[in-house]
Amino acid sequence: MSAQFGPRIVITYCTQCQWLLRATWLAQELLTSFTMEIGELVLRPGVGGVFTISIDDETVWDRKTDGGFPEIGRLKRLVRDRIAPGRDLGHTDRIALHEGVSDRSA
């Protein structure tokens, strides 16, 4: 992560599967939630059913290995844990706590 600019998030989506709308929605959600923490967010077209999300070249979500698309609350927690640890996500954290969900490593 560049200290000057913040992390680079890349959402790679399959053009054959027409997942651009899903990719742009997730991008919007992340940019809205992490307005000052994200240095750059890139939408990268791909093929072959690809849908991955990476932060500074580290994959945090892969549709093929993680079993589908991320739920937005889970994705925000995964991103937060890497770019803004300790930051409160408000209702997203409260819902996860209520449901007993934790994405943080023990």
C-alpha cells in the first residue's frame, strides 16, 4: 500500500457473463464506505467466469474458490480489516455481531 495514496482495489469481472453491473455496484459501495482510505479502485474486464477482488495484489475474494459473490457486509468487513483495521462500520458491524459473523482472523 502506498502511504501517500492508499491501497489499490481491483475488481475483475467476466464480460462474457455480463457481471459489469455487479462489479460497479460493489465498487460504489466500497467507495462510499471508504471515501478517504481507498487510493484507487479499478474495474478490470476479464473472461471465463472470473470475479475477483484484490487489494494491493492480494486476492480477498474469488468467486470460484469462495463460493459465489460476496455479500456486501462481508466484503466491507474484509476490506476494512485490511485497509482500516479497528474502524467501525456502524450497522454492518452490528448486523454481523448479531448474526455471530466474524471475518477477522483469530
